[in-house]
Amino acid sequence: MKKLLRKIKNSRKIQAFILTIVLIICAGIFWYIKTSPVMPQLTIYFLNDVKLPGKGQKVLVFSPHPDDETIACGGYIIESVQRGAEVKIVLVTDGNKRSLKDLRYSEFETATSILGVPVNNLIFLNYPDGKLVQQSQTELEKVFQNQIDIHNPDIILYPHPSDTHKDHITISKIVEKILEQSPNKKIAYKYLVHHPLYPHPKKYAPDLYTLMPIRLISFDGGWERLMLSEETKNLKQKALKSYKSQLKNLLLKKLLESSIRENELFAVESLP
């Protein structure tokens, strides 16, 4: 009986010890979430690799403004072209907020040519910069649907709904609605450009990994990485330098330079 009681007592001590360890770990996780804006750098090793297209497959990128395509998925575009895929970019707005339409279109054509996309694969929708929310949403949906129908992509890249820019949010909602209603399911990836916690830190840090803000982690769709080779990083940086009009603005300069990292990040769209 004494041996049995001793075993029970020891068992309770072990259980108490394990419970204490679990509570300490949980407290540590809670503290990290409360005090840190993004996932730690080691998280990169636990992310899946994003799917790249094969030879002959089609990629369609919805870019709200001239430069978003390079900031968010310049590396993906470069890698896709090099694998023999056809990449087309739908530039939704004219980038004319500061009367720079012609200049920004020229910069866009230069940057995308560096990424490997020929000018005849660029589609200009010419909507006014910053005013998509004021446009007929029904008309926008028809236009976007038409682009998807015409080009029939295997993979679609478009803005993340948590982006803080109104144009990005508008495009995201409409494309997401189209994808949800479509009988022909596509591989869809969402990218983030404007967010107070993304990229972090907002500075030129090419040796860091781009990781998602903790508050954007969900269970209905994960995040995937695209690791960039030095060659791809250099090409992306060269393309970004084409946007001279944006680099004159200190805040925009930080944003563009912050996109030069060891990887790009995409949220996987979870469709029914």
C-alpha cells in the first residue's frame, strides 16, 4: 500500500511539473504575441513553398498601381517567366494622383520589362488612382471577370483584403468574389503591400525574411514563401529602381526598399 501511495504521489509531482512547463510555454507564447508585431524569423523554415507555374502555364497579376506588381511579387514574376510561363499584368489604376500618369506608365513598362514581361502582356485599365471605391463596383466586377475569361490563367495573384489602401481592398474584394463564384477553380495567391506591420521593419534589410503579422494568421488559409536567389533579388531591385518618381518620396522609398528581402510572401486563398 505504501509503495502504491508513493507511486501516486510521484505521479502527481510529474503531472504538476508537466503542467507547470505547459503553462510557462503558453505564457511565453502569449507574451510574444502581445509584444511582437510579426512572426519570428525562424518561422520561415516552417512555411510551405508557394507553387510556381510550369512551362506554358498562365499567370495573371492584378496590380492596383504601377510598382505594386514589383514590390509584392516581382520575384514570383521573374521565376515564372524563367520557367517558361506566360505572365500578364492587369494595371488597374493610372497612378495619376500627382499628375504623373505618363511618367508612371513609362516606369511601369521599364520595370516589368526587367522582370521579363513584354509590353504586349501589360493591360492598362486606366481607372483613376485612389478612386476605385467611387467607381461602379458592378462595372469593375464585369471588367475583372472579362480579364480572367480572356486570359484564362492557371494562377492569379491579387491584393490581400487586409491591405490598408482603399484601391487594394476594392480589387481584393471583387477578385475574391469572382473566384468564389467561378466553376473553374484557379490557384490564387494574395499579396500584401500596405499594412502598419508589414513589411517589418520598414527599411532596406535584404538579409531578413519577410514574415506575416501575427494578427493576420488564420485557420482558413495559410501563408507560403517564395525564397529568392541572389540573381532574382538583384533583378527585382533593378526593377524597383525604375520607379524613380516614387523613390523621391521618403515613405514610398522605404516601402520599395523594404520589399527587397530573402523571400516573398503570399496568402493562399481558401476557396469552397
